[in-house]
Amino acid sequence: MTPTQPTAQDQLAQARAWQRDSSRVTVLSGAGTSAESGVPTFRGPGGLWRDFKPEQLATPEAFHSNPKLCWEWYDWRRSLIAQVKPNLGHFALAQLEQRLQDSFTLITQNVDGLHNRAGSQRILKIHGDIWWTLCLSCNRIQSDFRVPLPDLPPRCSCGGMLRPGVVWFGESLPTLTWEQARKAACDCDLFLIIGTSAVVYPAASLAPLAQSHGARLIEINMEETPLSGSADLSLRGASGEILPQLIDS
Ligand code: BJW
Ligand code: ZN
């Protein structure tokens, strides 16, 4: 007799059981988590801005060769993000944090601040935050929520040029935040990887790291990713629909 494939409902039921049985949960979220809020992802359709690929703009070289153009992209994204709202997936993760308290860690690659706006309190922002600026002269990191920014590129009160407080290709991740993220991956029994293409490193290495320390890995994504094959469960669908069902105990 041919064994029957588990249905999506069976897989969700299994994921819910693992979630209930887990005392320590770590999550890595990516751009897909905010897609249902209306924030374009990086590598999907509709992710382009004036025919530039994110890889052409999200680099220190792109910034230094044309700070104004780079800031125009960030200013456009800030204006877009300011107009959208967190979705049910963001709220479900905030609720899970409320339930598990210190046994829950949210690591995000997202810079949009929507996890904060949904009520998540402790967030490891490994790629920075689009609402932060970094002064190239005095190194001060500050929050700046103005949309649109009055002058591009914006200037610090010290007169120095500001850059977005995000991590670009070829740059190191914030050391302490990254160490905390690695620790949370090594120290959980369930690792959820949500809405990320899992092609950007070192973020994508957290899932196999968690598995090598004994955690179960559940992926939530609309599409297959390089990690789908090694995940213990791969839930195919929108995180805003799946997450509320997953955490509903
Ligand atoms: C849904 C959904 C729904 C849609 N529900 N799902 C060769 C091999 C390995 C590594 C490297 C290499 N060559 C270079 C590297 C290193 C490089 C890297 O990884 N490159 C690869 C691309 C090849 N990494 C770095 O440079 C990092 N730093 C580093 O390694 O430091 C050490 C070092 C120092 C010096 C020299 C060399 C190394 C830094 C990476 C920084 C990434 N920065 C960005 C920009 C942030 C600022 C900004 O926002 O502008 O971070 S790039 C961009 O990609 C952004 C994201 O956080 C990141 C990941 O994207 P994400 O979140 O996965 O989004 P998408 O669009 O790719 O995927 C969306 C997914 O959602 C899809 O799968 C959809 O199916 C899904 N989806 N709707 C559920 N409703
Ligand atoms: Zn300054």
C-alpha cells in the first residue's frame, strides 16, 4: 500500500502540537512576514524600485557613490511603511512572546518596525532598522521617524552625513545582537523560520544551527526555499493566516 501524504491540515496539527510541547521557541522572520501588510519583499515580483534591484542599492558602495539616490529609495520605503499596519502574523508573534516571556526570542531580518508596532517587546534586529540613522562623523545612532525626510541626504546635528541604520551586503551584523541571536538558536527546542527566502547569510545559518543543537525546525513560507528540504515541517502558505492558527492553543 502506498503511504498517504500528510495533508496541509495534518501538518498544521503536527506543528500546533510541537508548538504546545515546546518550552523554548525562537523565531527568525523575513520580508514575507510583512508582505500581507503591503510591504514589498526583496526578491519577489514587485520588489523593484525605478528598475534598481535591492542588491544594487543595499551596499556601502551604492551609498557612497550616490548617497542621495540611495536615500531616495530609503525615504520611499519609509513613507510606504509609515502607511501600513502590522498583520495577524505580527500580532500572533507578539502574543506568543506574552505567553512564553523570556523563553521566546524573536530575531528579525526586517527593518520595517512592524513587529514593534504589533507589540513585540524584545526583538533582535540583525539587519538594523529603517527608522534609525547612523552619523558617519560622530557615529551616533538615533531614531528618526520623519516622512518624508526634509533634505536628502539628511545631516546630523554635528554636521556629518547620516546613513540609514541598516546592515548592507558585505557589512558585519551588530555584534552583540548577532551573538544573542546565535545563543537563542542554540538554546531553543522549536525554531520557526518565517517568510524568508533563506539566501542571505549569516541569517540563514541560524536554522541549521538550531537543528544541530536539537531543535525542531518549522518553516512557514508561500514557496519552497533552500531550507525546505531539511525542515521538520514546511507549512506552505501566508504567515498572516498560518501563524494565528499555529499559536492558538
Ligand atoms: C511569504 C509571504 C507571506 C512572501 N507569508 N512567506 C556567498 C555565500 C554565502 C554568503 C555570501 C556569499 N557572498 C556574500 C555573502 C555574504 C552576504 C550574503 O548573504 N550574500 C548572499 C545574497 C549570496 N551577506 C552579507 O554580506 C552579510 N554580512 C556578512 O556576511 O558579514 C560578514 C562579511 C563582512 C565583510 C565581507 C564579507 C562578509 C550582510 C547581509 C545584509 C543583508 N541586508 C539586507 C538589506 C537590509 C537593509 C534594507 O532593508 O534595505 O537585508 S538585503 C535583504 O535581504 C534584507 C533582508 O533582511 C535580507 C533577506 O531577505 P528576506 O527577508 O529573506 O526577503 P526575500 O524577499 O528574499 O524573501 C521573502 C520570502 O517571503 C520569500 O521566500 C517568499 O516566498 C516569502 N513570502 N509572502 C509567508 N505572506
Ligand atoms: Zn553626528
